[in-house]
Amino acid sequence: MTSADPVMIGLIISMGSATAKSVHYLVTYFVGKRLGKQRRERLDALAPKFRRWGALALFIAAATPLPDEPVVIPMGLLKYNPAKFFVAFFLGKLVITIPGAYLGRAAENIFSPMLSPEIIAVASVILTIIVTVVLLKIDVEGLSQRTLQRIRKKSSATHEKTVNSPG
């Protein structure tokens, strides 16, 4: 049995993930200076909404398997506060890494008496390959975009019903 603390594992993974994603954010932060006037104006028009909901959007993007680049890149282009970016993304990752570390420990406790370390290593490699192939075959971004479109359609239909209902 491993003696690593699941909370420490979660903290380290979250810190590494947030640091890596901050590089993406900072690149777009500085690239944003090179945008044309029209694009800059369109982004500036969106800025209040992103600033208001940015931390929540970053948290959700980090804490779910949805692609996070559609949130990270606009935040950089809109010059969202770097400290708020890091904290929101870090906390989102923390929400999934600590439970993941505890689940890993539980799985180790269940399977290690039954299986040798070699078999566990081979199974881990095989599962990693399977998951990678599945993720490469599934269009995760397209799936998330279609889901968002469905949500928007339902939201606008609900809004139309509310606005057009006699009252």
C-alpha cells in the first residue's frame, strides 16, 4: 500500500495543471495585444459578462471533462485577472483530483491483495491505451458544442414562452 497522502496528491496535481493551463492563458493574454481593432471591440463588448462569470466558468471547465480551451482562451484575450484565473482553475482541478486520489487509494486497497504489481502495471497501461483511443475517436468538443446548442434552444424556447404568455 502506498503511503502518499491523497490530499497532497490532489494539491500537487492541481497545482501542476493550473500552472500548465496558465501558460495557455498567458500566451493568449499577450497575443491579445496584436488583435485588430474590430476584433478587439467585439471582445471588449463581451468582457463584462466574462468578467462577471469568468471564475465560475473556469471552475466548471477545470472540474469537468469538457474542453477548457473555449473558456481559457477568451479569458486571456479579455485580460481577465491572472490571479483570479489561477485560483479558479486550481480550485476546479482540486475538486476532481482529491476525490480521484482517494478513489485510487480505495482501488489499490481492493485490488492489490488479488493482483501482483506487474499485473496492475500492465492493466494500467492497457486501460490508458483504451481510454486514449476512445477519446481520440469521440469528438468531445463537437459533443459539448451540440449539448450547449440544445441548452440554448431550450432556454430560448422557455424564454419565448414566458415573454409571449398572456399574463
